[in-house]
Amino acid sequence: MDPTVVDLLHHYGKRTDTLARLGQDLSPMEILNQPYFLAHSARQAAQAQIGIIRANEFRRALQGEITPIDVDLALPYQHPLTRIRLSGEELNLAVQQSTQNLNAPLYKPFLIFSGLRFTLHGPQAQNIEVEERPGHWAPLDPKKTYSVGLCRYLVEKDRNFRTLHKPHAIDLNSTLTLADVMCLGLRQLKDDTPDTPLQLPNYLPNPGEMMKSKRFRRIPDYLLGNL
């Protein structure tokens, strides 16, 4: 067989490998958990203390048998992963703007966090905490510097979160896109449980808090194409 054809078949074989088998009738919480799993995977891949993604990176929910092609369709933007250094004060500004956008009368982009949690009081985020080590949370220190894994688009081009425009603060650039990062996260779970149907671990930080926002409640319908 022509070596070029062999290479092509090998490439598409990889793209159609099964990464996960998720349910077809996922609960709203299971669907909402998927962007949080991506933020966690970005945090891990960047070896950062905090992971941040834009909520609108996801364009559809992942259901059933998942391949890299399905992940590409769910995460079509080819934004590479990067890592920057931000002060606690800068992180607080990004969190506050995101929570204010959640409550805006018209749609405004908001952020999904990993390694950072808070409670909502109206449009304000309170009790912001950072996971310093697994299971150990500490208050966000405005004077401390934190490493943040996120897509380069947020650092260089996004117009909504100016606080994150810190190209001079980049200390890691990667060729991995967010779709690649999601695939890596799913492959790791598959390696850990290769013979069982896969259920994503729960990475929702404060489900009760998030459900206070109508926009969060609508994410599952949006990802299922019901809006």
C-alpha cells in the first residue's frame, strides 16, 4: 500500500479512537461540569495554580462515544494554551467582571475557573479562595502572584477581560489547543479506568451558588442546541 495512504489511515485512526463513553441523557449538572473539566485539564497541562477558560469555548455538549473529532467539533476554536503570572488583585478584578457579566441583562462573556472558587452575593463575588494544594483552600491574597493556565486568545485578543491582557507576563507558550487539552484529560481518565464507561469527575466548585444565575442554568440547554 502507498506509504502516504498508510500515514493517512494512521492519522484518521487516531482521530477516531474512543476517548470516553459518556451517557446520552446527561443531567444539567453533568453537562455544566464539562467546561469545568476543561478548565481543570488546562490547569494541569499548564502546570498552573489556576485554570481559566471562556464559557463560550464550548459550542456543544459531549455525549455518547467520544472521539477526538467530537472534541474538535465541541471546541472548534484553535486557541493554544499558555500560562501567565497574575497578582491576586488582578485575579479579583477578572472574577468580579465575570460575575457582573453573569447578571447583565444582555449576554456578556463570562469565565470558568479551576483552582479558584467563590460565593455569589448579587453581582459580586465574595470569599474568593485558591486551592493551594489538593483539598486545601486559602483566601485569595491580592499581593501574591499566581500562575494561570488559559488560552492565548484571552491574553492577546479578547476585548472583554482587559485584566487578562498580559502578554508580557507569559512564561509558557504551548502548541496545544484547548481541544488537545480536553483530549489529554479524557485520555488520562481512560488510562485510569480503561475497562469501564467513563463518567467525568465532578469539578463544579459551588453548584448551589452557580444555580443562582439564570445564565448558568441555561448553559446545558445551550450546549445541547436547545436555545
